[in-house]
Amino acid sequence: MSNTSMFYGAKPAIFEKAKLLRENMTLSEELLWARLRQSQLGVRFKAQHPIDIFIVDFYCHAHKLIIEVDGGIHRSQIDYDEGRTGELEKFGLTVIRFTNEEVTNDIESVVEKIKQVMSL
């Protein structure tokens, strides 16, 4: 199986950017990653994963699930985020979003919601 399916044609430059993002995760991303990594939910997640021209915060290929953690800037770019989600959904992927505050203040609810989405 080629990697193309998992990365949806992402180019080498996107992989370089993803590596930098992995090395510089936000506090909220680090908190959620601590709960997702090493298949703690029974499936593998990838952090800062390239998909086509995008880098998503977390991706589970087995469930075709993208998890985005949105900081304050996302309040001012709602249209962009909706368009980006639409583009990712064209690949048959599901996108769920959480705010930084949801992750830092109630990580248990965030993890439960992720589990619910994966059980569909």
C-alpha cells in the first residue's frame, strides 16, 4: 500500500512544515496528544499530519477522523475553517473541532466525544 492514500497527495514541503509544527505544539495540542498517542484509544493517531495541501492537528486513518484544536485566531477565520473542513470532507474524512479552552479545561469530555465519534 502506498503512503499516498494516507496523505492524499501531500507534497514534500508540507511534510517539512508538519515536522516543525510537531516540534512546536501548543499547550492544548500537547495535552490532547498525551491522551491520543501510543494508541491509548485503541487506534493510532498521528500528530500534525499532512493531508493534501493541509496539515491537520491529529489524524486517525483507521477511522478517517481529523481532530482540530482551535485557538483564538479561529474565531476570526470561521469561513476559512469551514472551507478547509469542506475540502477535507471531499476525501471522505470526518472533521471534529475543539477549542483550546475545551481541551485545557475539560480533557475528559473531549476524549469521550472522540470515542463517541469513533464508535459510529
